[in-house]
Amino acid sequence: MSRKLSPEEEQRKKFIFDSMSPRRQKHILKKTGYDNWDPFIEPKDPIDIRKDKTDRTALELAREFLASWGRDDYSNAFGQGVWEMCLGMINDDDRYRGMYEFSCWYRELLKKHDLA
């Protein structure tokens, strides 16, 4: 554990652990071990605060892309797809990385055949 717990926090930690189901206790012991487990860790930033490598939030990315798209007549499904891709890319989700890589590859394929 990276930080030292106060005696009161140690007591609360033991109480929390003892009140868990045996299955959950086993999971903690297997994954991190009781000594390294910190039930008081702050949660991760909400999605609207997480930023990508260019220091933009998902909302900023989506707005910037849609503004650059040059058309205001896109469908809700199109906008939803942009939003999902933004979240997937910020979270480094393999599913969205795969869709992105395929899209780049397919665009190059179309250009190669003068279809883009």
C-alpha cells in the first residue's frame, strides 16, 4: 500500500473486509492481498473530466469533430456514433481502437481504388 493508514482507518478497513461476502474477500486476497488493498481510494475521474492524449474531453472532441464536419444535418445515430467513439478512444477500449484502425485501413483501400 502506498500510504500509511491511521489506526482508525485500519479499524474501518478490517470492519469493511469482515462484512464482505467470502467470495469478495477471496477476490481481494487473490488480486491485491489484504495489506495492499485500500478501500479508501478515491474514485477515477468521471468520464466528462477524463482527457485524451491531446488534452481534450470526450465532449470537446465530439463538438470539435462535428463542427469540422461542415454539415448540420447529421442524424442522431451519426452523433451517437461520434460520442461512442470519443468515449472508446479516451478509455483506450480495444473495441473502439479496432473500429478506428479498420476505418483508417478501409479509407486507404478506397483511395487506392479511386473510390474515396
